[in-house]
Amino acid sequence: MSGLKKFVSDTMIYGLTTIISRTLGFVITPILTRNFTEAAYGIFTHVYAYVSLVNAVLAFGMETTFFRYLQNKEGDKQRVYDSSFFVTLLMTAIFLITIFTFSTPIAMFVGERENVSDYTTYVKIVGLIVAADALAVIPFAKLRADGRPIRYGVIKLVNIFTYLGFVLLFLYGLPWLTEQSSFWKDLSAGWFRKDWLGNVFLANLAASLVTLFMLLPQLLSFRFRVDTVMLRKMLTYSFPIMIANISFIINENLDKMMFPKLIPGVEGDRELGVYGAVTKLAVFLNLFVMAFRLGAEPFFFSYAKNENAKKTYAMIMRYFVLAMILVMVGICANLDWLKLFIRGKAEDVAGYWEGLFIVPVLLFNYVLLGIYINLSVWYKLSDQTRYGLYISGIGALMTIVLNLLLIPKYSYTGAALSTTVAYFTMVILSYVWGQKNYPIPYESLKIGAYLLIGVVLSFIAYQLNFWFANVLFLALIGVVAYSERELIKRFIRR
């Protein structure tokens, strides 16, 4: 129980920061949907889908590797940090050279729009964002390893407030100032364009650069004293993780990358914009998954030597799934007011709402993703990371095939269901292989029953009006609290 309590404590510290920062990020969504058409928001969604893929490549799986080698090399944290950061530094340098050398061909491949010059500018700005974010990965991991969650949280919050501030400045502040003052008009001449999507990317770049500035103490602690022997071992460990992460990004975001190819033209952009917007309504469950991962990874590695570690991991899985189901049903019960966050422009207020019916599916996908992240502990702790490659590779292949088959015919519904099938397959494979190689006593039947109940109640809540749906949600909370009352009492007493 003490191990579980420590895990919950760590997760709550990082989770609170994640929830606050992502909630503020969610606040930006209605600002964007009310300032840009569905087609423009589709381009935004499309570009950031590629960002997630490149982030996975540049990180090279080094975050997980960093925590793993801290456990194996106790007392030698600096060498582990230097070797980890060296990899991301090298990858980032190669990436920037490539981006600025081939920005136009990349823009033509990614965009395939008439206005290639805009896409070329997007590629350069977003390339700088990705580079800055990649350089921050290991310093952030170092803060977590050093037990500095407050510093970690402050930097994350400053990042999102900076982003929000610059979005407001570019979308509202500067247009007003340029109309009121010739000084501001002259100052912004040549670089500022009113109602330009690139302003959002510039705001993100400003936030990423501020974050790097705040991480200067960690960045400056890097020393070019790379242990080549350790580095080779780290790369061997991290390479399958990187491939697995890329496959994972394919599972989550390939649909958004393929959309303009499979449904070309403005209609494809518009449908992708709707899909991207309704996906934001599932953000609160995604927050839970992210908070869990931030607390889980260092905890799982540090707790692995305890004799009751596997029982603790199984207990975490059970209550993690219960919490995910509560959040899933809660969001579905409150879509009547949550949908207001993705209102369209004044002339098309309900434009994004046509995709609300897939929200329960998107939420279930995040539940499956959370379960998979939980299950992945076995191959990380047993140093069998190649299994992560196999599992996510199979999932990625399924995603590609299903997207090609379903998106042209069923649009974003086909995209969401493709992800469901891929994640479900990955969960089954990870569970089966994990029980053979690193058995953990999960309560599989009970967890399966929880999932079935959660899915059914989510779809029922979506169909009901606000009041009846929330009565159902409160009843579920009551049932869960009553059924788990003994553990709740023990946890509070400890």
C-alpha cells in the first residue's frame, strides 16, 4: 500500500501540472475555432500531426532510456545525462540542417496546396519549434529524476501561458494596435499578417524558446564527456523504443497525416478540421493518460526491486482502469456544455459539432492507450524492448491498412475506428506476451467487465440530456466508491 500511495502522490504532483497546462491549452481551442474556418483548422491539425511524428524521432526513446540507466548506474547520473542529451543534440542538429535545406520540397510533400510559400514558412517555423522541444526532453527528465516536480510544473505552466499570451497578441492585440497606431503598424510591417494561420505557429515558437531559456541550468550542466561504451548500450536499448514510439504516433496521428491525401481539397481540410476539434473534447481523458505516464515510468523502474512489485503493478492497473472509466463517462455526460468550447465562427457556430457522435469512440481509444502504457512495463523492466517494437509495429501496420480502407468511405468515423482496432490489438498482444515473459497478476476478468460497463454507459450518457446523463454518472461514482470502500479506507488511513 505504501508503494501505491507513493505512486499516487507522484502522479498527482505531475498530473496537476499537466491538467492545468493542458486545460489552458484547451482554452486556446475555442479561440482558434472562432478565428479560423474548419478548413484552416484542418491545416493546423495536419501540421501538428507531423510534429508529433518528428518529436518521436528526435527524442530517440532517450527519455525512457535515461530513467532505465539511472537505475542501473546509481551514483553516476552525470554520465547518463551527458550521453542521453548528446543523442538528442546530434539528432536535432541534423534535423535543422535538413529542414532549412529542403524546406520547399518538404512543404510540397506535406501541403500539396496552391500556396506553397505559406507551407514553406510553416515548415521552417514548426521545424524550430520541434528542435526546441526536442532539446527540452532530457532536461525535463532530469528534473523529474532529481525530484523537482515544482520546478518542472512551473516551466510547463509558463510555456502554456506564453503560448496563450502570444496567440491573443497575434489574433487580437496586434490587429487592434495596428489600426489604432501608425507606430505599431510600421513595427509589424513586413512580418505580421492579420488572420494568418502562421501566427499560431509563431506563438508556439515563442513559448518553446522561453521554455528552453528556463531550462538553461539543466542545459548548461551538459558536458561533452560522452561514455561511448555506455552510449552504444543505451542506443541498443532505446532504438526499439524509438521505433515503437514512431509506430505509436502512427497509430494516433497517421489518420490526420493521410486525410488530405485520401480526401483531397477543401472538403478534406474541413472534415479534418472537424475531426481535430472534436478530438480536443477527449483531451481530459488524455490528460489522465499523460499524468499517469509521467508518474508511472520513474516509479515502475525505481520500485522494480521490491518483492511485491508485481502485485503493486496489478493493483495500479485495476484502479487506473476504474478512474479512466469514470472520466470517460463523465465527459460523455457533459458534452452538452463541453461542445461550446469548439464553437465555430459567427456565421457557422455549429460547424464543428457534426462530429460529436465519435467522442465516445475517441475516449475509449484513450482508455485502450492508457492500458497499453500500463502493460508496457513488462518489456521495459525485463530489457526486452524489441517487443515494444513488434507490438506497436503491428498496430501501425493495421492503422495504415484500415485508414486506407475506411477514411475515403467513412471519413473521420473510419479514422477513429481504425485507431480502436489497432489499440485493442496492441493491448491483447502486450498482455499475452507479457504474461509469458514477465507475468503480472492482473485481474483480467474484472478489468474486462469494467471496460464493458464503461463503454455501454458512455454511449448511453451521450444519448441522454445533461441532467439524466449526470444522474447516471453520479450513480456510477457511488457504485464504484461503495465497491472499493475497503481500499479507500485503508488508503486514507495510511
